Amino acid sequence: MRDLLPVLSGWYAAHAPFGLATVVAVSRSAPRDPGAAMAVGPGDEVVGSVSGGCVEGAVFELAREVVASGEARLETFGYSDADAFAVGLTCGGEITVLVRLVTPEIDPSFGAVARSVAAGEPVTVATVVDGPAVRGASLAVWPDKVCGTLGSTGLDVAVTADARGELALGATGLRHYGPRGERREDSVAVFLHSFAPPPRMLVFGAIDYAAAVSRIGDFLGYRVTVCDARPVFATPKRFPAGVEVVVDWPHRYLHDTDTDERTVICVLTHDPRFDVPLLEEALRRPAAYIGAMGSRRTHDDRMRLLLESGLGEGELARLRSPVGLDLGARTPEEVAVSVAAEIVALRWGGTGVPLTGAVGAIHRGTGR
């Protein structure tokens, strides 16, 4: 959804109605997560995807019908045993898609939501999916304000409280309430789509490997910062546009920088003068991933120094070192793919083994 907003904002500003399809629930091996979106706008232009191609044709027709009628629709698409090539998911999963009409008159908060997402400001959009409330009604929730209504004051109050509680983590999914917001009832299904600021990737060591890692980090949607104490190497022209470059001692910069459970920290300096004080700081703070580059010998020496610094076994167990998965990588770009693969595997609980010959679901429901 985030990637579609520049196009959708243009349609919205031009008062061009569009049908917005959003995945609100998935089961089994569905190809996209809740929040995946596709829109059909003026001239039948299509942006986005809800299934990677399996049901896009059906959703396209559904969106056109919604634009014509103005009535939101909820449809579930699943695998057809009778005809694997019929409309459905040949991967065997199931997705539920809400399609609603968006115009400035129907959804006055959409423009403000798009501006907040572009600015990296947290916001959650709550949309009625099913129940006695009006399907497609939406409420936008910021930390300090709201816009829109789901149809009743009680429901708005309950959903606003839940949305603000989820904003920090950017949680997205279905919630159930009574018609007036009763929490022990489930007659009204509301989809909370949270847009948290992008997670951060902190890369330490302004070397050629850092340029490749920062490039792939940006591609994966991280807000990337590269830090090095050496100004001759830490120059913006050596890194992709949009990557922040900071000249500072790594441990000092990290000490003064906020991290959370989504933050990725990549230590590529492989110099104990930088590595040890930096990892002392990193391993004592929240982060999704902490990886350090170096040979086996460098790793052993670094672990000994970190133990001597007072870090415990539990803290040291968080360190991914040597960094990356075993892909046989040689070039900086190949090493960057290796590092990114490890980050993705850790996020979603992947094994890193080839899918050929593996068993079980390809798409796991939640990450670690």
C-alpha cells in the first residue's frame, strides 16, 4: 500500500474515483500479507497487487463494479480443486479482499493519511470489513487526532484506543467489536492497517561492502544510515541517494540513537577498535538483527574481548557473526544479498535451506 500512495494521491487530488482493494485476511500459503493492496483508477489503470497475479483479473472486475455502484464488497478467493486454473490461488492458500470506493467526499482523511505516510509519521487506517456497521467506513487515527467515523461514537472510541496501542509496532490485522465498540462481542469486523515509520538499518563502516548493504537495505524498505569515524570514507557520494551518512565514532553515535525491535544493525568495520565498543552498546539494546563481518579468527577474538567486557552469554547469543548466510558470496553485492537473506530469514523464521526438497508451508504466518 505504501508504494501505491503517490499514484493514489494524484487520483485523489484530481477527484478521480478509484476502487481500492485491500487484503484483510489470509490463510495457509497465501502469497501476500494483510495490507497488500491494488487499485483501479481512471481509464482502468491498475496499480499494485493483492496476490502476485493469481486473482488480479477478478479483483479488477470487482473494483470496477465498486466504482460504478459505490458499495464496498468483501470477497474470499481460494484454491479450486475442480479447476486449478479457475479464479483462485493455485498456491493453495486463501485471501479475503475488501474493495471500497475512495473519493474526497467518501473518505476525507485519505489525503492526510497519504501525506503522513510520505513524511514517516505513524498513522492507522481502520476500515469496517463486515457486520452491522457500514462496510467500507473508515477512521484515520494519529497519536494526537482522528478523522472520519465508523458509524458510532462507541465504536470510534474503542477502535481509536486499539489503533494507538498498535501504532508503535505498525501492527496490521482484523479486530472484532460489538456495534457500539463492545470488546467482548464480535459482530463488527474492523481492519486496522498501521503505517509505522520505516524500520531503521544502521550500517557501521563506510567500506564498499557497506555501499552494497545500504543499497539492498533501502530496496527492502529500511531507512538506512551509514556511520564511520573516518571522514575521508564517510562521504555521501560513495553511497546511494537517500542513505544518510554520518561521521562519528560508531559506539558514540549508537549510544545517542534510538533503536527498537525492528532495527537492523550491521557492523562491517571488522576492526576491534570500532567493533568491540560498538557491539557492547548494540547487544545491550533492542534490535531485530545484529550482525558483524569478519573471519572465523576475527569472530573468536571479538567474542573473547566482548566476554571480557562483561557481556553475558545471552547477550552474545544475539550476535550473528560471521554475518550473512552461506551463499558462497565473494563480491560486495553478493555479500549484501547474503546479509539481506539472513535478515529476512530471521524476521520470518525461515531456515535458509533451498525450497527444493524442503517440506511445509513456504509462507510462514509470523516472524520472530
